[in-house]
Amino acid sequence: MIAIPPAASIYVAIQPVDFRNGISGLGKVCRNQFKKDPMDGAIFVFCNKGKKSIKLLVYDGEAFWLLTRRLSRGRLKWWPSTSEIAVKELQMLIMNGNPKGAEFTDDWKKIIR
């Protein structure tokens, strides 16, 4: 399990990308599409044309991580319509869920004394 910090910036490529791209190719998408440096610590999320796979590109300060999740059957049930999403939505996306029907607790809970 990969821990995603609650304050992480997450950027999603709305349009599918060519999954023959590796770290360099997806880094170029980050710079051109998002106008962001892929080494700034944000999480960049991509899907392929068939919506059967997602890739995450993350720089941890020392090296890049390129994570791929490919569904064995079916397609992604949901894909964001905006380029920025919350950590909860990314977690649902990775699990092939749909956050539109899910109920979440608040990110911050008030401490009762």
C-alpha cells in the first residue's frame, strides 16, 4: 500500500495518454499540459484510451516512481472531469470505485474536549 499524504497535490490528465510513454514521456505531459515540473512532488495520474489502466508518476525527492494498475476485466467505472482531485477521490479511482456515490468523512475532525 502506498501512503498518499493528505496535503498532496494531485493532477489528472483528463484525456487519455499513450501508455508507451515512460517517465520521460509522461514528464513531458506534466510540463506541457499541467505547466508543472514533474519533480515538484505532486502526483500525476494518467489513463489509457481503453480506460483499462492508470499510471501514476511521482517524484519522491530522490527518484521517480511510475506505478501502473491494469484491470484484469472491465473498465474504470469513473474518471475525473477536472484536472485536480482530492486524495479521497484518487484512492477511490485506484480501487476502481466511483466517488460520486460514496460517502466520506471530513478530512479534519473537530476534537471534542
